[in-house]
Amino acid sequence: AGGGRQAAKISLSKVSVEHCREARAGRREELRRGKEQVVGPVGMALELLKGAFGDWHPASSQPATPAPVPVSDIPEQVQPQLLLIDKPGSTQANVAMMELGVTLDDPDIFALDVLNSLLNGFGGRLFDQVRSRDGLAYSVYGGFQAALDHPGVFSAGGQTAAPDKLVAGIRKVLADTTEIAPSSKELEQAKESALNSFVFNFSSNGAQLSRIISYDAFGIDQNFIFEYRAGIQRVTAQDVLGAAKRHLHPFDQQVIVYTLPRAHAPAVSCVLVAVWKLGYCLSKK
């Protein structure tokens, strides 16, 4: 702004209250022009939409209200198996372990979000054990992704040169999570991480609009984003342990290894048995 530029040309010792007022007035003018630039095109777009579609009417055969969203039956957990997918020339293996998860309205949703943070990131149990101590993968992950109208999935995995050891390492961490409650320090760090991550899910106007439409379509209270903070803050260590026991089944998950089977199948077969085409059924050994 004009006032701001004038103030920038003088020394700090000569800056007066009047200069500050001019700079502030100039900044207000910049903000006003910026608002006009945003609102103006939006208003023009709305007028164009009204002009193009304003006289549209539903067909006589169209129902007054939309048909209900079809709901599929929840599939039963299938026999766990490992599938090897051939990736010619590969020296590393990409591993993914999965099982059915939960919907957004599950009573354990807040505890599971805290559990996700407990497992992931610097200081997370998967990172500390699988990467830092075992050195099995540079990047490792694991967590639940809740869906709106059907169960989401739990997925875990990473990239490694030793897929058999990575599967065993991730299993151990997940199994321990169903047996050992988080410490007070782990709990507080996980809760803080969950809250910080949630905020970034809606950091843009597009994300906010998508959330509003999705919540409305699936009957979710628009206040859920405000209830989320309170829900996370209420989570206890025993809540996390109970949710892990109910929803995590490390030895019953489907496992996919994307690699060169000739390079890794012998090692994988040491801990996984019963050939099925290019795969193996999981054992608890």
C-alpha cells in the first residue's frame, strides 16, 4: 500500500504514529481489493449458472427425493493369505497388510485415531521398532482409515529387502499393541498428534466444502469436527488398549508382497506356508 511503501523509505527512528496509521489504512485497502477479487468471480459464476440452468425442472418420472444410498452387507473376514505379485527387476519388496476396519460412527473411532498416532511417525511404535531398532524399512506405517457408509480398512506395511522379517516385525508391534497399554507420555503425544493431523484435513476451502457435502449426504452432524477434539481428549490408555484388542488381528490379515517372487519367495516361505497359486496362507509361527 502507499502508506506502507512511504514508511519503508524512512529510518526506524523517524517512524511516527501517523506513519503506522497510514500503513494500516493501506493494508486494509489491499485486503478490500483482495476480497473483491474473490467475491467478484464467484458472483459472476453464480449468475452464469443461473442463466444456464435456472429454468431446468426435474423430469416428471424423477422422484421428489433421491433414492436411498444402497448399503452392501459387510463381507466376512476371509481366510488370511499372502499374495505375491511379480515385479520384474525388483530388488525391494513392497509389503501391505490389511483387514476390515470401522465406520466413522464406530464407538471406538476416537481411540483408534489415537492408536494410529501411537503407531506412526517419529517416536511411534512401528517407527521405533521396525525402522530404528530392526532396520527393516526406511518407511513403515500402519493405521485405520474409517469410511462414512461402509467399514474402512486397517493397513500396514513398508518397503524392504526382507519381506518375511518385515511382516514378522509389524505383526509383533501390532500384537504388543493389543497387550500393552500406552504410557502416559505415549498417550499425550499420540493425542496431540491426532488433533494436529485432523486440523490439516480441512485446511482448504475445497476440503471444507467436501466435508460439508459428505456429512450432509451421510447424515453426520456438522458439529462432528468440533466434537472430535473433545472426543480425542477423553481417550484414556485403557480406551486405546480396548480398541486395539477389538479391532486389530495381526495374524489374520491379508498380506500382499509386490516384488520379484524368485528373489523373496524362499525367505517368505520360512514363515508363511501352504501355497495358493502365487501366494501363501499365513501361519502364526
